Amino acid sequence: MKRSNRTKQDLASSLKLLMRTSSLPDISVQDIVDSSAISRHTFYYHFIDKQDLVQWVFRSEVIEPMEKEAEGFLNKLIDIMQRMQKEPFFYTRAFEVNGQNSFSEYFFEAMLQISSSSLEEFAQSRDHLLTKKTEDFFSRCITYAVVGMIREWIKAGLKEDPASVMAPFFGNIERFAMIAIEADQETEED
């Protein structure tokens, strides 16, 4: 492992450990560097702030591996949730913070990107290219539903099987994507 990645991993491990007993707003960058025995200067060399570190953890431990291993929208969601289950304290506390540059905001944008690309792939598999307006609207609808369900799952302790949580989407997500294509075709006809 590269030294840079090792340093980031050490900072992430310290943050995760601190989040077992403290909420994210109560943890300072100084707490993280003290816990990891890494200098404050080194922390800021790698991350803008602690929210940036939280986002890096999610990206490196959840999103990047999911992109390599999971195919299909629902399989991607289940994979994400299974990876999050490995760090329940971390994700529970990360979601407690709202507002600009928060993990909640970052998570929504990551899920929006997955929803959008999945919807686009589905439409293309049906020989249809969605307009940007239709894709944006339907991707947002899907994302709000997915993020809402995942938030409830996290609030309940990340205990329920991710496939069970996502079960209502099976079949329905494809129908919803077909509605997007039909809405797009109606707009083209007008």
C-alpha cells in the first residue's frame, strides 16, 4: 500500500474509532490527529476537513469497490448497504450531520449519480436516449426514494438485511424507468 493511502487509512481508522463514542460535531481534527499520531499538517495535506475524510472513507471503502464488483442498480444498492453495515457507528453518526458539505449531501449526490447512470443504461437497453430533463427528473425521484429508505434503515441500526430493505424496488424500479421512457416519448411527440 502506498504511504499516502496508509496515512489516509490511519486517519480514517482513528476517526472511526472516535465515532464509536462521540458524534462527528464533537470530534475535532486535533482529536483525529492525536488518536492517529499523525501531524495536523499531514491531515490537511490529505483532507480539507473532517467531512472530506468521511467522504473519502465512503468513496474508498464503499463506492469504489462497489463499482468494480456490482452490476445492476439494485445489486449496487445492496452492495453499498452491505459495505455500510460493516461500520454501523460510523454511518449512523455521519448521517447525523446535515447541511453544506455534509456526508448526507455527499451521499445524496453519490446515489443520484448511480440512479442517473442506471436509468440511462436502462433506457439505452430499450434503444432510447432520455432527454436531460427527463433523466434528471426521474433520477431525482428514484434517489429521494432510495436515500429515504437507506436513512430509515440506518436510523433502525443497519440491522435489517439490505436485500429485504430494497425488496420493494425489485420490479418496480424497472416499471418506473419505463414510465420515464414513455414520458420522454410523449414529450418528443408534442
